[in-house]
Amino acid sequence: MFGEFDRNNITGKTKYSGHTVRKRLLIPLACVLILLLSSFCIILVYTQKKSLEQSSLQILENANKMLSRTIEEQSRVLTALENIILRDVNLPRNLQRHDRHALFLSYKDLFTRLKKDYSITHFYFHLPDRVNLLRLHKKEKYGDTIGRFTLFDSIQTEKSSSGIELGPLGTLTLRVVQPVFLNDLLVGYIELGKEIEDILGSIHKEPGTEIALGIYKYRLNQSQWETGMAMIDRQVNWNQFVEKVLIYTSLPEFPTKWEHFLTEKSHRHHTIDAITKYNDKSWHVLATDITDASDSEIGDMLLFVDISKDLKQYQLFTAIVAVTACILLSMTLYLIFKVLQNTDRVIFQQQESIEKSETRFRGLFNSITDLIYTMDLDGVFTSVNPAMHRLFGYDMDEFIGRRATEFMSLEFAKEFNARYLEVVKKQGFCEGVSYYYRKDKEKIYIEYKSSLVEPAVGEPYISGMGRDVTEKILSQQQVKNLQEQIIQTQKMESIGTLAGGIAHDFNNILFPVMGHTEMLLGDFPEESSTHKSLTKIYSGALRARDLVKQILDFSRQEKGETRLMKIQPVIKEALKLMDSSIPDNIKVTRDIDKDCSTIKGDPTKIHQIIMNLITNACYAMNETGGKLTISLKEIELGPSDLINPDMHQGTYTRFTISDTGAGMGSELITKIFDPFFTTKEKGKGTGMGLSVVHGIVIGMGGGIQVDSEIGKGTSIHVYLPVIQSEPELEADYGDTALTGGSEHILLVDDEEAIILMEKEILKRLGYKVTTRTSSVEALEVFRAVPDRFDIVITDMAMPNMAGDRLSKQLIQIRPDIPILLCTGFGDIISREQAASIGIKDFLLKPVNINNFAKTIRQALDQNLN
């Protein structure tokens, strides 16, 4: 609806349907919570389970380590016992004599004690050829050859040897064998043994720990094994397992369901099952190989750990975690449900509030003075407020459905997509100032801010606000033009200050050159070659002086002598001087108003302005020829006509030099008044002419305006303020002869070259001279004998104490002392300021000898009068 507030286009809202939030969020949130809580519980239970497994594994490993450690300890005990037996000096002799009876009598009681105290079950004496001499535990059996690995190892190393040996009856015995020597002669071996079952008994004494041993059948003789097991009262079943027989178990009965532990090769050396059931208990099992003294595998050993109690705690923990998780999940889902239910209620209330405020907003939209609009992503208007149609002058129905570019200039319309639409789409906003045309073709400027709106329902669109800033823009353009003029003026002033400083230093260099040259010219006859050379040097110095004067003029630090004057005579004189230098292919036209009023200025500088402008105009037409027009008019300038901020409205004399040369572009016009800028060939221009002209004109309170068009020529207009008064008559003092004197002069200058040159000139003029290169030292000399000096000549710019400050100090000591102030800047101190201090006159550097002598003489004579 055009001209009215359109909800869908402006706000992007749609009517809210109840319970939307609850329906959309409750199920996803519940799923996320269930997933998170389930993951947490699984991780917690898994961690607890791993802790249970690690705990039982640690017990199993400790038991295995305990078995290995016990066997090692028992081996050391048996070795120690054998070492005690070897201390018997009769043992080697009895073994050498093969005296079984003597050995039996000597050690039968010892064997009884060892069996009782250390559970020793075997006690042997062997001959060097491995034939058994005596078994104390079975004395009736002897004379057989022993083939155990422990005995072989002791024979080879002639040292003690120990290890577990599998006996023919199927028992495992820990055996220790040591050789017996008589005077380094091997006479036999002593061997002690202990049943391994006694060692295993200490392991399964740990609460909840059981043990079992299985031996490979091919290591045994069935009848011997059965006989041996019967001797120790063990129930045996040779056919219970395929490959092994059970020789020992701490369980009352080995469970049938655990038989695979002794039959499956893959179950060795690691935990068989995490949990296995037996006798209403849960167990962890560890299977490991059993090797004899030769490191040959003879069977398996199984360790069992009862984890029933820990498993119940684990199951209880799992149940608690599950119940707690369900409770927490239920509570959380209930809270989420209540929050979402409350959110639905709040949204519904807000929707009602929005509907109520819509009417108020529609009225605001239609009454606001700023421009409000919406458009689609192609730049077509979809709605505007009444303020916009009033500003543009179109009816409301003339906006809707039309593209914004239809109200723009052709130039801006071409860039509308790239500079506006694409920016809004990419960045989400765009702001700036553009100009449009009203229905009556009047140009207007609009400051706008546009944003991309992406509603939840519907297509994206552009919404924006604007404001008419036409008057502001036009004012800013005027201010900008004025600012550019101010910047140009400030730039010229800054460059002028720099140029003035350079000129001052150059004056100090040039002054001695001119002075010494003048003195030398007086020392040689005019017809001599030396005099001619000196004349050329002096001529060059004069040209350098004039260049420095131009720089000082440009920098506005050399004011010269100003007076009331008319420009017409100066123009006439300048044209007369340049008549011979203007090419024949250039036609000169004059349009001089004889009634133009007077101005206040320096005739020399006005002459310089005219000469520079004519020279530049002639150069522009040098090759092609053309027309040079010189005009002088008197005009009135109002506030909008002023060229620079220093000018005031009123009457001005406008001096114009026009040529029909090649002309200049706007970029070149901004540079022509810069110092040292020139378009002339190298060696044909210094680039100082127009910059000097600019400095002189601005210093007189005037202005310069340049009109130029490429291919049509250039016109330079010089505006100088008119002074409504008659011109002053110029006094003519005539020539003054070079005169000197005999007075005593105090000469002060911080430049050594200048002071030496000035001293030589003054001496030639007959004066007595005292020189100082420090103003502080000069003050001390004068304070010591103030009546000794007749005049003081001091430089202005000196370190520690400037010339004007030194003059004040000298006058305080002696008020009647005449003082001349030397300076390269004519406006550092005015004549009025100098006179108020007591300074008689100025000497402007570089000064020639005639002016130097004349000024000194006048100051001395005036002081006498």
C-alpha cells in the first residue's frame, strides 16, 4: 500500500502463532540433553569399569611377581645352605673316597633339620661323572646317572647352578647344585631340592586368590606320574586334557568351565576374560608359561582373583548413575518446558503490543519530515513516506514500481548497481550523499543511510532514511573553494619563510665578495686585465644580489620603499624596456585606463611584476606567435569576488596580461606560483618569476587570478587595492661623494669573513676600528671604555644576544652613542621600533661601499649636530 505503513515491507514481521517456540525447541533440546547425559554416564561407567579391571590386573601381576620373587629367594636360601655344608673339611675327602656310609652318618641329622626348618625335600651327593653317590632322602637308591640341566650347567661353569626341574613323577622341584673341590680338584657335587608346591602355597594364601599348574604330557611318563601323584594323595586324570595334565591346584575341584585356560594357546600371558563366573563368584584369570631351568616350556600356571565384591560395587554404581541421570533428565526437561511455556506467553503478549503500536507507527511514518523508503534488491521503490513525494514533487503513485535510477543523473545511474546495490548486499548497509532531480528538473542532494533487511518470512529488501542536504552541500562547496585558497596562501607563506632564510645566509656569503671586489677595483687601473676580470666578478655579484632581493620580495621579508603611486607610468616604462626583446611575430595590444586611481607600493616591485608577466606571456607564444594584450581597469569587488582571505571588499586596480599561447590545465595552474617550478627548458628559467610576483601582490593586500584553457591561451589578472589620495613626490638627493673620517668605530658581526671585509673598508676610509664577533664580548668592551667609541655598527642576527638587544644595552650605558643596525631582512625590525630603541639607521646586506660610507657619515654628522 503506497504512502502507508506496510508491515511486511518495513518491519519484516509476521503474525506470531501460539506455542511456536515450545514446539520447535522442546524436542531438539530434549534430544541434546539425553545425548549429553547419556554420553556422560557412559564415560563415567566405563571409567569405573576400567578402574575395576586395572585393580584386579594389579593383583594378578603382583601375585606373578611374588612367585618369581619367592623362587629367587628360595634359590638363595638353598645356595646359602650348600655353602654352609661345604665348610665341612671332611666332605671333599669322603666324596673322593666314594664313602657313602661316612656321608650318610655325617649329614642324616642335618637333612632332618633342613627338612623341618626349610622344607628341603631332596639332598644329593653326585660324583664328577654325574653318577649319584647318595640320596639322603632316599638312601636305598643310588648308582644312576643324573641328567638334569642344573647339574649340566654346574659341570660346564664349575659354579653353582639353580632352577626348576620337572621330576619323573610329575612334580616340580627347585634345585640348587654346587661343585665340591679338594685342592682345586673336582671330587663331586652337592644338590639340595625343594618341592615347588610349597612355594605355590604361599601365593594362594592371599584372600580371594587361587592357583593351578598344568604340565605337557609329552614331558611325563603316564605310569610314573600316576604313581607319583598317588604318593602325595592327589586325584589324577591323565585323560582330562588333551595336551596337559593338572599337577597342582589350590581349588578343591578344578572347574570344568575353566579347562580351556589350559588348552588354548592364545590365552597365555594376558587376562583371559574381563569377568568369568565360578561357584557364585566372579573371577579374573591370568595365564603364564612355566619354564624349567633350561628355559624350555613345560606347562602353564593359572592365577585366579575373586572380584565379586568389587563387581557388585561397580554394578551398584552403574545403577545409581542411571537412576540419577533419569532424575536429572526429567527435572531438566520439566524446567525447559516451563521456560518455553513462559516464553510462548511473553511472545504472545509482545505480539499484541506490536499490533497496538503498529497504528501509532503508521502515523509516525506518514508524518515524519525525513525521507523514508523501501526498495527491492533491484532498486525498485516499494514504499515511500509523504515527505519524499513532497520533496521530489511527484505524486505517490509515481514512485511505487519505479527504479531509483529514473530520478538520478545518467552519470550516477550507471554506477548505481556497483556503488549502492552491491555494497548493501555484501556489507548489509550503505550510506553517503547522492543527488537527484525533482520533477521540475531542479537538482537536490540527499544524504542517505540504507540497510539490508532479511526477515524470517519473505524476501530480503532494502530499507533506508534520507535527508535533504542541498543547502548544506552548496555551502560546503563554497567553503571548500575558500579553503583551497587559504591552503595555497599558507603554502606560499611557508615556502617564503624557507626562501627568506636561505636568502639571509646567501647575503652573508655575498656581502664579503662584493666588498672585497669593490676594494680591489679601486686598486687596479680600469684599462688593466685584472680590473676587467674584477668588473665581471662584481657584475655577477650584483646579479646574485638582485636574485636574493627577488627571494626576499617573494618571502615578504624585504618591504622596500613604498609610496603612493600610479601604475600607468611603470607600464609604459616596462614596455619601452622590453620593446626590443619582444619577438616580431607577437602583436602587442594595450588597453590602459588613464583614470585608474593610485595605489600604495614600491615602484621597483611593480616594475618587477609587469616585467615577469610580460616575459612569461612572450615565452608562451615564442614559437607560434600570437597576440599579447595588456590592460588596466578599475573595478569593484564584493564579498563573493574576493580571491584570497587577506583581501577586503572595495575598489581595486586590475592589471591583466593575456596571451594566445598553448594554455594550461587545472593541475598545472595550481603549481605555477610554486618556487623553482618552471615549464621552460633547462637554462632558460629559474622558476622564481611568478613566485616572486605572487609574494609581492599578496604582501600588498592584493590577489592573483589565472584563467587558462588548453589551446586558447592564458590571462593573469593582478588585483591591487586603490588608495584614494594623491601620489607622493619622490625626493631626489642627488649623488653623494665617497667620504670617510677619523672616528673610532666598534664593529660587531658573528661572521668572520664579513667583519674582516668591513674592517678593511673602514680603515681605507680613515676610521679606527675595533671588531668583535660576539655581541657579549662587544658589550664588555664597550662597558669598560664607553667614551672611547664614536659609533657602533652591529649585525642584527647573532647568537646569545641579537643586535637590537645589544643596542638597548649600549644605549643604557651611553644614551648618545649612535648605532647602525646591519640586517639582511628589512622587516625583522621596523624603523619605528629601531628609532624607539635609539638606533640611528639601517644597513641592508649586501651593501656597497658608497652606501656604507654615506650611511656612517650621516649618522656621525647627525650626532654632532
